[in-house]
Amino acid sequence: MRDVLLALLPALLAGIWYFGLSALLVVVVTILGAMMTEWAFTPKHQRSMALSDGSALLTGVLLGMTLPPALPLWMAWIGGAVAIGLGKTLWGGLGNNLFNPAIVGRAFLLGTFPIAMTTWHVAAGPDQFFNLYSSTLALPFMQVPPIPQGTLSASGGGIHLVDGMSAATPLGLMKFEQTGTPIFSLMFGNTAGSLGETSGLLLILGGLYLLVRRALEWRIPLAIFLSAGVFTLLLQQIDPLRFPDIYFTLFSGGMLLGAIYMATDPVTSPVTPKGAWIFGIGIGLLIVLIRNFGGLPEGVLYAILLMNAATPLINRYTQPRIFGRSVGRSAK
């Protein structure tokens, strides 16, 4: 857990750097929602151990990095609570869950609050760090109140409420307008999107750290990238004007965050090497399929959830034969 948190830290700080105080508050609140729910549903004599293992903290961080930076804080808290409550505790606690808890939290928010979860803002930059999006402090189930005159300027220091400028994500531009995004912007984070889409380069460096620490099943992200890349190249041969190139596919949206940090969750992914390849290939194919032929511009969330559901079956049919037993006996 600590290795993954350390690997995520540079990309997380980059997202906060680009989107400002609102982004920081969203991540803090998702962490609070996850840890408070963990505390509430854990027996008293096990609470200190449950909170100290880092799983709830990591779930809150991962969930926060998949959310829009201007999401109302009460929604962020619900997402953190649902991620632990429905994604982990309901299954029996750590090690028993079928689906990645952070993805469960995001899926719940996307299905319950689709407008807020698909409203994106331009990255303002560090010079506007203390500009707080007005939607951040919106009351539960209430519309955002109008901002009084004179509060839109960041001059003079202090915290200022602003109406963020809406913007399309690179995936939205590609899907609905067939407009690409320069690879430099995708790698260094100057784009609209979730906090975890801020810097592909930092996400890759974090993944290399996990690889060195042997805290990563390398077959899963490699299989995702290879299958998504091959599928994309085939589509490019069919219609190069409609379908994105391989660089855009691999570095846009939540591809890197999902492939390196979510799909590799040891609890919700296959335990065998052959199963890891099948799992990763399935995710990569589903991502490209949903992005190009589905109704939504992004497909990482649903691709991982679907393959999480298939993990028990993959484990069953890729389990190696026990030494000294016949094939018939080991298959029972």
C-alpha cells in the first residue's frame, strides 16, 4: 500500500498544482469518506489495524484522482464512503472484494450524479491555486449559488470563489469532434480531465518505481497496452480519419492510471501468469471498443469492472495442475 501511495504522489501533486485548492479538497474529502467508513464498519478492537494498513487511504487517493477537480465535496465524501462500504466491507473486508473499491466508488458517482461527473474545467495553473471553484462548496442536492461581484479576481491573495471555465477532455474532443491533442499536453498534464489524467509521464515513472519494488504484476499493464495498441492500429487501417492513433489511445484519459494502478490490484486480478495476460488483454480490447463504439468517450472504468467480474473464472481455468496429480483430479 505504501509503495503504491509513493508511486502515485508525484502525479497527485501535479494534479493539485494544475487545478488548485479545489482539487486538493476533493482528494482530502474522498480520503475522509473512505477512512471514516472503514472505521465505522470495523470492530473496535480491529480499528487501529484496519486504518493503519493503508488500504482505505489508498482507495481514497485513487478515487480522488478519478474525479473532476470541481466536484462538490459532499459528492466526493459519498464516493469515498461507497467505495469502502459497497466495494470492500460488503464483501467481507480486505482481500475478499471482487471489484476494485475505488472504481466502485467512481461508478456509483457516475451513475448517480452524471452531470457533475462529466463537467470538466480547464487547468488554471499554479498562479490561480487559491481560486476555489464555486461548485466545490455547493450544498447537498442544491444548485450552485451565484457568485457575488468582486469575488472573481485572485489578486490580493486569499481564497476566491470562481466559476470555472468548462472544457472538453481530450477523449471528448476526439470522440465528438475528431480533434486530437498534442502528445506533449497528454504527457505533462495541461488538459482538462480528472486529477489522475494530469501527467502521463509521472504516472509512468510511478509505475517503474513499483516495478523496481516488485509491487506490480507487470504482465497486466503490458497486456493492456499491447492489446489496446494492436486493436487501435487495426482500426487505424480501416479509417485513419475517424479513429485515434496509438499514442493518443495509450496516453489519454484514464488509461495509464487504470492500467498501472487499478487493474493491478492483487485482490481483484488473476493470481496466475496466464490469467494476468488474459485479464490484461480483455481490458485493453474493452477500452478501445467502448471508447470508439460506445456512448461514452472513456471506457477504462467499465473495462476493469467487467474483467474484475471475470477474475474468478480466469483463476479457475488457468490454475496450474498440482504436482503429482492427474489432470482429472486437479480440475475438480
